[in-house]
Amino acid sequence: MKIAIVGSGNGAVTAALDMISKGHDVRLYCRNQSIHKFDKALERGGFDFNNEGEQSFVKFTKISDDMEYVLQDAEIIQVIIPSSFIEHYAKIMARFLKDDQLILFNMAAAMGSIRFINVLEQSHSEVMPKFAEINTLTYGTRVDYDQAVVNLSLNVRKVHYSTYDKSYLTESFNLIKDLYPYIVKEESLWKTNLENGNPEVHPGPTLLNVGRIDYADEFALYKEGITPHTVKLLHAVELERLSLGRKLGFELNTAKGARIDRGYLSEEDEEMSLNKLFNTSTVFSQIKGPNEVENRYLTEDIAYGLVLWSSLGRAIGVATPNIDAIIVIASTILERDFFEEGLTVEELGLDKLGLE
């Protein structure tokens, strides 16, 4: 298939190499300000690709800052960007889209489908592609741009998949399952969104470590910041997330269970405490940062995660006191109003959310 990748971070570059390795024709979009980071790869003609221990060299030079070129004739468009940029890229992509294209948000779930559709509607676009989203990036990966090397440590297992319009759910699921065999079909966008673990794991423990982040030259949240005490706030948010799911009629996975199912942790670790699992995990313990207080673990995961869950709670009558407390304290520390700037059910449009 012809596949376009919109984004140029760790996940986007890894997706491009993975899709090429599976025999597809791939083009990748990178904004002009950042395209210089691909100089080494373009010089070499591609990347060294370590895919869960299997080494190869993948030829890949179809990297461009021309969105029209990247999207032209693409059957599937994978959008792999920070959730805060969805509206920005929707505006850039809008005039180059076609009705028969499928846009897949391969990223931590943030109601990307509805947000993209809202941009198209506001711009009076006559084109309406199909939209699908998953709950988490399909890769545990890091890219060394200076050396043109991609280290893919994990192809994530059990990824939840849903579409905005259920009429093409099964057809598109079968198409994407050929690319990502571990996806699981879900009828509800809400279930996919509430299976995004980032707003649960990142903001609370990060807030409780801001003094350490301010003071230290280096910090690693998973290895040293999720402790027997800070994990209690994580679990409190977990209970509120599970309550939101139950009110909507489905059971969600726990923080520990989700990471075991995805392959980040082993089933043998089931009896170990979650904080100890994060501290010792071969994947999580190697992740550095955040090294400054204003970081994505707070800004993105609160604005496009916890604020949305809080507004959902108000709409369906589920109390979220710990989620709300994190939002308030983060707003105070960062001197910004996350309740005001964050994503809410009202902003998405209650008529599109199936909450009746």
C-alpha cells in the first residue's frame, strides 16, 4: 500500500521503517524547521534499524516538507505527532485530502478523529476521509538522528482500535490489522481514549517530584520518581478512570494489566507492586526525564488527557477529585489555566460523543 507518515519524531520515523520493511511504499512529512535532522539519513540513503534485536539497513529517503507530495495517492495516512498539534496539522493537511483515504492516529489517544473533523467542518471542507485511532503509539522506540539509527525495543501488544464512524470499523480494522497484528477492535472511541495510560501515569508522580526536577541535573521519573508514596496518587487517578469506564458500560484495564498486555512488563511480574515494576523494568527504567518542570508529562497529558476526563466526569456524573486536584496544582505551578485551555467534551461537541 501507499502510506503517508505525518510527523518526524521517534514513533513516526520508526513507523516509516517498519512499513517499508513490510513491503509498503512510504513517504514521511517533516516540517521545514526540523528537516535538517535527517541530513545523516539522507547522506547514507536510509537508517540502521534494530527491530527487537533484528538488525538491518532500511533504504529510505522519501522525506519531505511538502505536504501535498507526502499525501498524494496515499491509501493510509498515519498521523504520529504530539496531541497538542492535531488542529495545526489538520489545517495544513485539509486541502490535500481525499474521501477514500484512511487517517490513523497512531499516538496516545486524544480524540484526534473528532478534533480533525471539527477543523474540516469549520473550514467548510467538502472532503471527509475515514478516521481511526488507537490508544497508544505502536512502538517502544528511540531514534538517533545524528547516526541515522533506530532502536525499536518493543512492538507494542494489545493496542485498542476504534473508528469515529462505526460503518467502516470492521473494514478498516482488517486493513490496519495487516500492518499491526496486535490491534483489538473496539466499538467505542471512549474506551480507546480511556485506555490511554499517559494521563494516569505521568502528571501525578511528576507533580510530586517537581522539587527534585528543579534541583537535579538529571531525573528519571520511572526509575526514581514513582515510589511507594507517589504511586498512591497514580492509583487514585486509576480508580477514577475505571469509574468513568464503568459508567459508560465497559471495564477498562488496570495500569499494571495494560502494561503487561502491551508487552512492557512480564506476566511473571503480576504480584510485584507497580512502582517497583516501573523502577526495575528494562524498558521504563531506561527512559530519562523529564528534566524541566514545564514538560509534556504535565502540559500535554493534563491539557489533552486529565482535563478531558474531568469534563467527561461532570457530563456523566462521576466524581474525579484527584484528577481535578492535579489539574489545579499544575495550573498554579505552571501559571496557566489548564481547565480553560484544555480539551473538554463541550469543545469536542456533545453531539459527536455518543454520551446519550
